[in-house]
Amino acid sequence: MTHDADEAGETDETDGEADDFDTIPLQSVADEVVEAVDEPAQDEPAQNTEAASIATDSTDSVANGKSKSRLSRRGVVLVVVAVVVLVAAVVAGVVTYRMELWGGRSLPRVSAGSSVSGRVPSARSVAKQLGDRGFKASRKQVFSGERKGAFLGYEGARGGERVRAGQRVVVRESAGPGVPSDTVGRQASVVAGELRGMGVPVRYKQVAVSKSGKIAPGSVVATYPEPGYGVTDTKTGIYVGVAVRSDAGLPADIVGRGVSDVKADLEAKGYTVKTEKRLSSKKYVGKVSGSVPGPGSKLSDGQTVTLYEGVDAKGAKQSYALKYSDLDNNALLAGSSTVVEGRWCANSGSCITLSSEEAGANVFRIKVTEGGSGKEDGIDDSVLVSCDVGQQFFCHADGDDYLLQGDTGAFELFPRRAYDGYWCGSSFIITNSVALQRCKAGVPVDNDLDSDYEDISGGEYRMMNYFMVAPVGTDLKALESKGYFDTDALKSASAQKSVDTSRPFLLYRDPKLYKTTTANVDGDSLGKNPFVPMHGDGGKNMVRMKPAPSDATAYYLVESTQPDWDTLADAKVKGVTNAKQGKPLNAALFSNIAGQYVYYQSGDGSLLTYLTVGKDGSFTGDLNVADLDHGASVATAPRIKMPFHGRFSSIEKNSLGGYDMQCDASSVVYKGEKEYKDSIGVIPCTTWHWYPPNTSFDSMTHGSDVITALEINLGTMDEDRTSWNTAILTNDGGAYNAYVPREE
């Protein structure tokens, strides 16, 4: 029996520690039980022998003695048998317990690393082990300095610990470095211990809060990245804003206060204040939800501050009107609004950024500058609208198929160009009144006066970027009842955690969820693209939305309250030394492109941008505008300078003999009038390219845009329009920009 118990212990790979049963040999237990039974006969009280002799004769005494002796032996045998059975049961219990046939199961003991490779096991592999052993396992992502996907341990349990059958085991999985969601509001000295292990630079900065406010000095008021999000640039790392009470600059605690009160306070200090509407979570509706520059930033004398007023579904619709006024059934709505600007992120970490560019008085164009399908087919990267605006800036009056003009509170964003035509092979065919081509058997052919414009074959509509935006207060049930969402998508969403309707969110129509992402174009289907909503009968044919709303499918608005980090002084935090600025990746390569550049936005030289790239990857510059208000010529007019600065986070060689640089968008600071912001060719700051002289335009990213930019002021291209004779620096995020070396 002892041997069986030892074998059970040897085969239990999940428990290397001795159980209590191992401390007493089982045979000793049996011996002690037998001895305990015999001992009472020796310790019985002495009998009265005299009384016994009177009561019995010698024969009876002998007979009775034999009977008692026989009974005693029989009792001992029964007791021994019982003990043996009990011991066998105990041994069986021990063995079956160790075999984990009852009493729960032991969690696998997972070491921190393999003895061979030293690598930390993945959370996925540990979860699989649990599944193979009959556990219900799930993974929970936690920010850490370990690589993404690494196993960090069990939630509330240890390896080798027994848990009851059917209990769910949570495996902690590394999400890489990031900022925990509960960071803001805690003392920086407490947070520092958690962030120290993230394996990236962490910088602590002083952020002003109102002296009369409720924010405790030394507490965290802002972070980059925002709480709950991972680090995207390991060289930049993490910024932590630490509260310092001061009435100077733009206090961080303006967020959540009444717009009129904050505006009055700032104007009393000599600042110019503008207001704009932006979608916000429920707690900020009607209040300050953000600002430019960001809350907590330093301000220069007389600087202009833009306050964002948080709005819900009603306020969002008002922002589409020419004026911010009450709407009625006859109100004219513009095709786009800046209310939707911002970064939207899913719980999976995938993000979509929507940015605006001004196209005239109170008219803005919305574009995707991050995320979405990632295609560059002439549609997905084009201007997004919420209704079929064309030559006019306003929606058709009969456009009841557009969510914007409905009463659910939601609205859509889709490419304006999708209304203009269709695809014929790799060519996009324009179908407006001046259409020069049509698709014939899958090949573009020229139109003339005798052409049958509807004699089309081989063309197709293609699914492109499409978003449904749901401000706070959106009636999702009404959308469901109208059949807006796909039935299977609704069923799938119902099995997931419900979407958080206290926060604005958008849904991105995912082409991967559809069996068909193209539709045939012929004379009958021309102008009836099933992938965009359309007024009249055309809108009835639009494919239903996939996915449906859930916490897993929603892209929530990231309500950023980022200050201008580079302008802030370092904060002293107990036990912390601020990390030094890390050098960009392959920093030595910047010496090959360092120098002065110029970008001409106007043919007469009245508007241009000077840019200087440093050998450390930093850049500075200014937008230079001729002040022509007093009748002076461009040559003699005074120049207005609007400075900016920023840095590149990486640089790599490309296949064209040049370099690709990633801009750290958070580092870009622009100090000038907003109407010029999109003219400098720097904002939004995304991926940049440096091309050597005589690089083919066809091989460049956005080469046609580069041609347009160069032709503005640098002369006519060669007849073949194939290349330029100097180096060119260009930003994918800026419209039609091309920087060329500046001659002193």
C-alpha cells in the first residue's frame, strides 16, 4: 500500500510538494489501531473475587472463561478487519485524490522560462494546456514589459493550486507596454512602481491645475498614451502629467466644466477663445470635453484657445447645419462636420483616426488618416460625406435614406467618390455629366457624341470604407427595427458584451464579414451602388450592416486631453528619475537628409513653408505668409510667421534609394491660426518619404500629388513628367505637398 501511494506521488507532475498523507506510514497506522484496541483489557478496574466465587462454581468458571476468551479473539479479528478496510479506503482516497478523480484539479505549474531556450511561454499555450486538462480557460490582457502574448500567471491563483471542477481559470497575458486604465487620479509616486516595469522610457511632467480645483497635487491628470491604451512608439514611451496647482497657462481641470465659465476665465486673462462642437461621452455633454492646445498646456500671451463643447446625438445633427441652431424638418444639412474628428479605438487595440481639412467657410472635408481598410484605390482614402453632396454642399431634401436626415441620432460616413463612378479593371470610370469613358467588356473605352453611354459591361462596384457613427443618445433599437443591421450580425452581437452607449462609438463595415464585396455594373444598375446609401429607390438596395453593435465590435472615441508635452517642465516624483529622450531608430541615417527645405503652396510665393530637418530626427519650421492686407506686393509685403516643431520616431532605407520616416504625431506643435494649419504640409504628421534626385514619380507614394505640388511654383515639368532633378521630401498626411532643398 505504501508503494502504491509513492507511485501516485511520482506520477503527479502538477504537484511537487508532499501532501499531509506522506508524513505517516500507512502500516504504522494499522499497528497503532490494533494496539489501542488491546490496551483497554489490561486497564479494566479489578473485580470483587469473593462475590464472583459465591456466584459460580468451578465448572461454570471454566466454561465462562473459555467463552470470554473465544469472544475476545473474535472481536479482535473483526476490529482488525475493520481497520484494514478503513486503511484501504484511506489509501484509495489518497490515490484517487492524487489522480485528481475527485477534489478538483491542480493548475499546471508553468515556469518563467524554458530551461533550454529561457523563453517565457505564451498565454495561448498555457490556456491550451488548461483546456486539454478539462478546465474552462480565458485570457486577460495586462500591460507589462514582457513581449506581447507572454504568460504572466493566473488571475487570483498559483501554479499547483487545486481548483474545483468547472471553475473558470483566467490566464494573464501580456499586452506589451502601456498605461493601465486606472492610472489617472492616483498619486504619481504610486503609479511609478507599475510603470517602471514597462520596459520603455517614462517621463513625468508638471501639468497645471486650478488652485481652487479639487485635483490633489501630485496626482496623475493625463498620460500619453491615454489610460487603457498600449505604447505605439517604444522610443517615445510614456508621458505622465503630474498635477501642480497654478493659475498660469491652460489648467487641465477645465475638462468637465461649463463652456461659458471656462471661456470667461480665459478671456479675463487676455486669451482669445473659440468654441467648436465635438462628440463626447455622456458626462461631458454640454461641457468642455477638450481643447487646442490640450488641457494643461502652457500658453503664450494673447494666444488663441479653442474649447471643444461635448455634444450628443442632437448636438451632432445641429453641427451639420450652417449655424448651430435648433433644427426643424426643413433645415439644410451640410455633407460633413468636424464633430466626428478624433481617434476611435476598439478593445482589440485597432484604431481609426478621422481628420478634417477646411474647404471653405464652414465647410470641412473628413478623411481617414489611420485605420480602415488601408487600401489606396482612389476611394478608400478620399473625402467622406454623410449624404450625397455634389456641386452643392448640402444634402438632398428627399434624402430620407441617409441616417443623418433620420431620427435615430446616428449618421454615416462614406466616400463621396463612390457616387461618381465604378471600376473597370484597375481604372476608375467617372459617370458624371462629362464622363469621357465607359467600361466595355472589362476594358475602358472612350466616349464620343455618338456613344451609347449605358452600353456598359464588365464594370463593378467595390466595397469601400463605410462607417456608422453612434453619438450618445442614438436609438439603436430603432435602427434594428428598420432592418439596418444584418440578422446574423445581430445574433452574433447578442452573444457578446453590450456596447457602452454612454460613450460615442462607430462601427466599421468589415469586408471580411461579407461573402461578396463587389457588384456588377451595367446599364440597369448604373448609379445604384449597393455599398453606399442613396436617396430615392437606390438606397433600398444597400447591403445590411456588418457587424452589429457590441463591446467587441465598437470603436469608441478616445477623448484625448493631451497637453503639449514638450513644453512642460519635468515633475519631481519620489524615487523616480525622468528618462532621457531616446534616440530614433537608425539615427545615423538622418544625417543623410538633414538640411533646409521649402514647400510652395502658391504660385506667387505668398504662401510657403520652411522646414529644417536635424541630424537627430527633430524638425522645425514655420509657415510663411505674405500680409497683403495693405496693398503691398508679394515681394514687398511683410511676412507673418507661424512656427511649428516635431520629431521623427524612426527612419529606414527604402527600395528607391531614399528613406521612409515615421512622424511622432504627438510631438508636433503648431502655433498659428487654425485656418492655415492644414496648409503647412506637416499636419496630420504621418509617414514621410525622402526621395533622391531623378526618382520616378510613378514609383513614389502619391506621386501624382507630388507632381501637382511641384507644378504650383517650380515650373513646368518635362514633357514626359517622369521625375524631378532634386531631392524631394513629402508627408503622406499633408495634401499635395513636396519639399525641395532650399537655396540660400
